[in-house]
Amino acid sequence: MVHQIRKLHILAGLQSLLAMLLFGLTGLCATYLHSPYFTPPGEHRFTLPLELKARDTDRQLVDKVFRELKIPLAPWPPDWSIKSQPNGDVKFNVRTPQTLTRITILKAQGQAEVLQRPLSLAERVVILHEITWNRPLSEASTAGFLWSLYIEFSLWCLIFFVLSGLVLWSQSPPRRKKLGLPFFLAGWLTFLAILGAMR
């Protein structure tokens, strides 16, 4: 039984190797997200004329603008991303693996103001980390969907990798078990200390 768990443990680790490297890079990129080394190129701003109807809802306006823009690999904006402003304007963002587009629908002017910029290297890594099968980006393309399946499967493999590692450690010789105990306790104590500090 232990031999089979060890084989599955190794296979799970190899399968999720790329995902684990990506998760580690995501942490580093999130730290340096606003560093000058990761500053993206300049922004592109333009306006889009709209034919507005009095009965159009905010959702309908967003759908209309989204169809007009035709942003490559863009997922359909979910309802939670649509922000209605006190003055009646509507704001929403569209993020793809390449670009971030911020749109403001100016109802009074009958147009949409569009601000688009390419993503920095750090932001692209974070995007790859975030794509799972139930996220909007997975619906944007076949490649995005396949990548989302890989990340989703890797997450479960990673959980199995950890649990099977605990089983193998518990079945190891007493000397090796004692050697691993300080690392096990250090990890949990660090986690609990951080959790306590955040409350």
C-alpha cells in the first residue's frame, strides 16, 4: 500500500510541477507588480460612439460595447464586474492574457471611453495562475479552456501530493520521522502566527 502511495505521490508531483513553479512565480510577481522592471508600455485611449436607448439596462449597454470592441481572447464581462456610478455612468473592466481594458459608458455623451494597455510580465503570470475552469477567462478560447483544466487538475494533484506526503512521513522510520517533525511544526506555527496577526 505504501509503495503504491509513493508512486502516486511522485506522479502527482511531476504532473503539478509546472503549476507549482507558476504558483511560486505568482507570489514573486505580486510582490513586484508595481516595480519599474514590470511596468507595461503606454496606454491607448479612445472613444466609441454608441446608439443608446432609454430602455437599455446597464447589462445591455455593457454587452453592446463588448460586442463592438471585439477584444481578442476576452471573456464575457460577468455581472459582478459591472459598476453603476451615482451619475449614471457604467464602468467595467475586461482582462485578457495580453491586455487590460477599462471601459466607462458615458450615457450623457452617448459614448464609451476606452482605456487599453498591455499587461506587464508580472500581470501575465498572475493571469495564468488565476485561470481555472470556473473563471470567465476559461470561456474565451480553446487554449484558455485547456489551460484552465490543467490548472484545476494540478490543484487537486497538489492537495493529494501534500496528503500523500503526510502518509509517507507517518510510515517512515522513527529517526526520519523525528527529523521531519520540526519542519512540520514550524510550518503550522508560522501559519497560525500569521493568521493570528491578521485578525
